[in-house]
Amino acid sequence: MKTAFAGAVVGVLAMGTSVAAAAGATITITHDLDTARRAEVVSIPFTEIAAVLPEARMYHLVVRDPKGKVIPSQITNYEHDHRGVKYDDLVFSYDFKAGEKRATFTLDNLAAATPPDPPCVYARFIPERFDDMAWENDRIAHRTYGATLNTPAATFERLRGSGVDVWGKRVTYPIVDRWYQKGHDQFHKDGEGEGLDLYSIGGARGDGGTGIWDGAKLWTSDNFAKATVMSNGPRRAAFTLDYAAFEIAGGASTSSVKRFTVDCGVNFDQVSETFSFAGDKPLTAAVGLTEHKKGANDPDPILTRDPDNRWLSLWEENGDGGLGTAIILGKDVTPTGYAKGEPDSSGKLDHLLMVKVYDKGPLNYSLGAGWNRSGQFTDRASWEAYVKDAAARIQHPLTIRVTK
């Protein structure tokens, strides 16, 4: 993907002076980790770009790495119907080598528009499948369930569940639409060598679903009521899911809105959930991972828990291979504990990380998964190393400076 994009831009640059770059800017990035940060996602508020390049416009900016090579990038625009120029972020990725704690990039502001980059992320509301929301990048795919699935229209498939499903991919190209076109029974087996839906959630939390914990019971929402896609690539997808008010302990209720950010090249998606409820006292929210009942010939699931309850990793194996799932709390989140739920009728149980949430206060966390048949991970050890690295990056964010 990078090669195709870079080649296209080089071709445009070779066309002549009509695409000559205007005055550019410099992006300086530093961090304090000694380890490598491969596929590090760089996200810069566009207000910082506009402050030094007020003439900058979408599709006209080119990012060059420290060696001067053009690298794929995207400018997001989450509010499409507005007047004037109002963008959100400039997004690109970079591989920091071990010990490389500083890197300098240049921004060229071209006169002519750059060609599109091949898509690396994708998100879509899917009304033809009972209002699913599905999303993916070049490494992994997920989905969650919409309102129609919990109505008589869904007949025998009817289900109430606000957890997050996982689809394992063997390929880097988009598969969501391809698999839905195959049909339910077909994408539950790896018939074409692209991967499959190898996970089951039902009403459990799956890979990063949430709820409200009362000390003994987890209260959860119905399926999402509304989905809004704000950005759909090529490097970043973003969407929101609205969950209608649901009952919690003591006869109270809360609603919530989840905002998902899906980036290219990584196995973790960012989630920011805002709960809305009466009163100024906090509730205890829980972010969960689902452990499944093992088959007769399957090894035991292995849960790895951060001593400070900042992340959980679960590794399970069956006939479809080994799958790791994980959740990581945001740097601004203070964990308050861990709990293990009771198994449901099918043997699924949830492992939960607890945090305090306030009315209109965001809960920031990441959810992710990795499959040992994807070519990315070989076993539990390689998955857990990836999770620990991702957790360290969250605790040690980049420092970014944009200058003329």
C-alpha cells in the first residue's frame, strides 16, 4: 500500500511546476521509550497545522519522513456539512527504531491535489444484516449488533448484546463487504483462505464491550440504536454508536455514546465512551473480555492481568487456531479493580476491569485482537508481547511540535 501511494505521489510531483509545493512546515516528534515503536500512529490536530500553514487544504498536503520519502497520510473531516475549512486531524504512521526517540518530518503543500491512497481501513453500518456495524483494518476485523437484531424481524437469530465480535483475517485487503455477500454460514468457515468469523459473543462483552457494575451484577445496554460513520479511510476510520438508556441498579438508568477510532497497521482500536445519567456521584463502569467454554480437546484459556489492572489479555485456542483478545485502559483512566463474572448458559464468562465514570465524562480505552493464522502472531507469547508494548506506548505518548 505504501509503495503504491508513494509511487502515485512521485508521479504527480514529476508532472511539472503546476504541482510545485508552497511553503511547508516541519513536524518534530519525540518520545521517551527505548524500545521500537513500529507502525506508530501519529495524529495531529489540524488546528496546529493551520496555525503555521493557514493555506493548507485537504488532498494537497504531502508528508515526508526523515529521509525525504513520501508516506501515506490522511486528513480527517468529521463534520461534513459545514462552511469554510474545518478539518480534524492529520494522520500518518511511522516505524520508530529502538533508541530512535526523535524524528523530523516535512509537510509539502502542493498546488494540485494528490491521488487517493488504497484503503487500509473500512467501517460500515449494515442494515441488510439486522443493523450490524462492522469495521476492519489491514490486520483484524470486528462487528457489533444493531437494533433490528433484537426484534421479531430477526426471527431465530434474535439477540440482545452490546459486546464486540472478532473476525480473523489472513489478508490485508478489505473483506467486510465480501464476507457479508457470502452469507452467515459461509463467513463462519475459512473457505477462501481469507479468514473467518471465529468468535462468539451472544450477550457477553466479547472483545471490549462495557457495562455498569453494582458490585455483584453487570448491567448492560441493548444493541446500539444509532450508528454514524464520520470517516472511512484510507488511513483512519471513525464512527459513533449510540446506546439508548438502560436500567442499572437501584432503578436508575444510563445511556451512552461510544466513539471508535480505527487506524491502519495496528491491532488495537481506540474507544471513547460517554455515559449520561442523573446525579453527580460516579458509577462503576466495566470493560470486559469474554472467556469461552473450552472444547474437550482444547487447551485451557490463559488470562494475563496487569498487576495494576491497566490491561487484560486472554488467549484461547480451538480448531480455528489461537486467538488473543485484550483491553487497555487509557492513560487518563484510573482503574479501581477487577472482577470475574459468572458463566452464562453456554459457558461464556466475562473478565472485567473496573473504572469510575461521571455523567458526561469520557471512558477512554483500547480494544484489540490477534489471530495466530494471520501471519502476525505465532503464539500466546508473541500476542502478549504485543499487548504489553501497546500498553507501554499508551503510557508514554508522543510529543509533537509543528513549526514553520
